[in-house]
Amino acid sequence: MKATMVITVTVVFFFLIIMPLPVPNAYSQSLPAEILKVDHLQAWGAENIAVDFGAKGVWNYNGAWIQLSRLNPLKMESWGGNKLAVDFGSYGLWIYDGHAWEKIA
């Protein structure tokens, strides 16, 4: 599983940093290539990579792109292996379990 994550991170890094392309989300919107500046990548869960695109929010990749939040996080960390902890500054500390957000502080 770790080898798969390393390969996935390498491929995602290549396509996001080296060859930026429009990134569609679940609602068929797309991000123009010029805004694909990655502030932070965080692997979490079995096969998820959360990507902080700054002012364009937090997106998740696990075979398809889905926008998780429009907010710009200060920090993201894997939580308990299968959750994502995100610090949204004045909006609080939140946990995402793959289905829903829960505010914890």
C-alpha cells in the first residue's frame, strides 16, 4: 500500500506541479491552470491525497477530484490514519472522515 501511495503522490505531483492541467470537481467545474499553485499536500486514509490550493480551497484526489472546502486552510494532517484534520484558522479545527466535516475546536 505504501508503494502505491508513493507512486500516486509522485504522479499527482508531476501533473499538479510540472504539468498543471484543469482539475474538475464533482460538480463538473474546473480550475484554470494558472491557479493550480499547491500550498500543501497531505496523504490520508487508504488512497486519498488532500491538496490545498490556497484561495481555491481544499480538494481531495482518490481517482477523481472533489472539492472538500472553499476555505483556505492553515494546516492539514492525517488524523488516526483514516481522517483528515484541517485548521481553518478563525473558522476552527475540523475533522473530515471521507463523508462529513465535524468541528472539534
